[in-house]
Amino acid sequence: MYTTTQLDNGLLNNYAAEPKTYYAQYPAPYEQRRYVIQGAIATLLVTTLIVISAVIS
């Protein structure tokens, strides 16, 4: 167990291990196309659900 310090009363100060940080990479063109397709499908799904709920009520 990783312990940073021990207090005078015997308590341990334990901290979570921090992951290594890294810079995000800009998405490749094929990833950008996939995001556009996913957005279009999500928009179509939400629009369909709204229309169906409006027709039912």
C-alpha cells in the first residue's frame, strides 16, 4: 500500500494513484465521419421518439 505520510496520532494519509496524463490526439478523418454518422443517427432517433410521442398523446 502506498502511504504518503503518517500523522502523529498514527493515522495514515493515503491518496489515490494518479494516472499519467497525456494530450488528446485530433481525430482522424475516418473518425470524424463516424462521429457525424453517429450524430445523425442520434438526431434521427430523438426526432422519431418525439414525433411518436406527439402522435400518441
